[in-house]
Amino acid sequence: MEIRQLRRFLVLAEELHFGKAAARLHIAQPALSQELKALEKALGLRLLDRTHNHVSLTDAGRHLQDEAKRVIQAHDAAVTAMEELRSPPNDTLKLGVAVGVAYPLLAEMLEGLGLGEVPPEVSVRPAAAREGVVHLLDGEFDAILIHAVPPPDERLGVLTLETGPMGVAVPSSSRLADLEAVRPVDLNGQTLIWLQRDGDPDVRERVLGLMMDGAMLPGPHRWSPSIATTMSLVAAGLGVSFKLPHEVVPGNPPGVVWRPIAGVSIPVPTVLVWRRYDASPLVTRLVAHAQRHLANHAY
């Protein structure tokens, strides 16, 4: 029996619904069902009574729920204590950042960490929404800046810092550049350029779904390793790419313009997420600075 199994069982015991529990855990529902079967087999006990329309805890399940809470609390306390011994607190912030987060916003958040006498070290790595939340809960990140509001979870603190409209980067030499706004049907047959390695599949699927609802017929896909390469491909007339406005600076690169999408609203949030119950002093400082940012930009 592993800590991961206990954590997943607790979520299932709280939700008593496999679909909702799987969404909170960011895993597929069949995988959660298999995990429960493996746990029940290891214990030799049935933990849940399942019918077509109802899920409830057995006596053994309720007992395990109470014990799991105590075990996980003790485990997390031990992990935190060992981390503090390994590296002094307030030393390093492990920050996950989604591709496309506005550079001025990221710079402002990091600037708020350097208010002490000794600037802290910051480790920044790419983070997509779904995997980023999982890695945050596993302790690989202390906080993440992503482009999606995660499902409700009492373990997470969440602040939406800003929301930008998704548009489309098009070659300045194309007919699309002559339009004030691009309709979904205007993109029929166009090659769509997506980030390959660090792109966020949740955002990509949402954008595609909404554009197809607006009558766009997707053309072929082309994959790009970076935003810079994407802009070069667009400038060369090899396709178009869905981008937030700050990702397409006029004249940089030359040959690319940004146009809003007509008739379809695709707001993309930038969200700060952290672990609510074991936030380090650095994370607490980051959150406080984010809250000041929101207060200063309130309308």
C-alpha cells in the first residue's frame, strides 16, 4: 500500500463519485477504478459499495479513511522536516511557468520575491496546466503559473492574475492580415502551428473545440519547438498560430500580425496556484505580492 494510493482513495472517499474524483486527481476514470481494485485486493477488503447510480463507503472504507488521513499527515510532516534539513527554508522557490505567460507579469511576480536583503534563488521550469498541478501536489513545484483554473481542491490556493483574449498570429502578407478580426471560417484549410514539447494540451483542445463550434474546419497541423520558431514559421507563410496578444509584438518578428477572433470568445486566464497548507515563506511572499498586483489592477 503506497501513499499515492491512500491520497487517491481519500479523494474518492470525499467525492463518492469516480468521475469527479478522477477530475480532481487529473487522471482517467478507468485508471482510478483499477487503482481502487488493486488497493482492495492488497487489503483483502471491500472499501466501497458500488451500484450503477450510487457509491458509498463500507465499514472498512470508513476506517481506512480515518487512518489514511493520519498516515498522510504524518508522512507530509516528515517530508517537510527532511526538506528543511536538506536545504534552509526561504532559500529557493521552485516555480513552474506555462508557455505564453506574459513576460512583464512574470517579471513583476519575481521582482516581489527580491524585496529582502538577500535575493532568493528561483528555479523556473515549464509547466502545463494538468501536469503542473500534479507536480505541484507531489512537491516538484512550490507554485505554478498556468493558463487554466484547476478543479476545486482544498489543498490548493488559486489566484487568477489576469485574463487575455486568444487571437491568431497570421502572416502580414496574407489576406487574413487585411481583416480587422478573423472569423473561424476564415481559417478553413489553414495550417495550424502548435507548440510541440511545452505546449499546453488543455488550452489547445479548448481553442480547437471553440473554433470548430464556430464553424472552422481545421487544416493540417504543424509542430514547433518554441514560440520564436512558431513566429518564424508564420512569418514565412507556412501557417497560422493561436496566440495571446502579448506573444505577438508588432514588428518582432517582422512579417507577423495578431488579429482578434470574431464571433468566438476565448478568454485565457493566467493563474497562480500553490499548496495551501504547506506554503513556504517564499511562496507566502509570492502570494502576497500577487494579491497586491490584483489590488493595483482592479477596475
